[in-house]
Amino acid sequence: MNKTLNKKRLPLYCPSCSAKLLVSKMVCLECQTEVCGEYKLPVLAQLAEKEQQFVLDFVKSSGSLKDMAKSMGVSYPTVRNILDDLIVKLNNMEQ
């Protein structure tokens, strides 16, 4: 069985109204200490799963768009466009 199918993913948007979700509670699995409050997710955690995977693959390929294109089976300009779109998205998220 594929492990990725069983992984639970952190939801980014409310299933009821589609608003962005905030982290409000974290729990230590060792001692059960709880931290409560309203915290924004880190910028990279706010990306869609496919975008997060692209960032991981990009780092693992040492930032080589040529290697990314080869491993993704697409052209260099396609990978460049994906990266450019991601850069715009990240810049907008940080404002």
C-alpha cells in the first residue's frame, strides 16, 4: 500500500467557509504539555501539498531547474514558470 495515501495532511482552509485556518493548540506527546493560542502557519506550510513537494524537490536537486525538468518529465521553461509562479505566491503571502 502506498504510504502517501495514508498520510494525514494539515488542512489549510476551513471545510465549512473556506477561510484560512490558524493553529490554536500544540501538544507534547512525551509529557502532554499543551500550548494554546492563535498562531499563523509558517509560509511554506501554507503552500498546497504539490507546491511543498516542488520546493523539497528543488532543494534536493540543489536548485537545478535542468535536473528538475528531467525528473518531472517537462521542459525547462515549464519548470521555470512553476518556480516563477511560486515566487509570486510566496511574495504575496509575506505581505
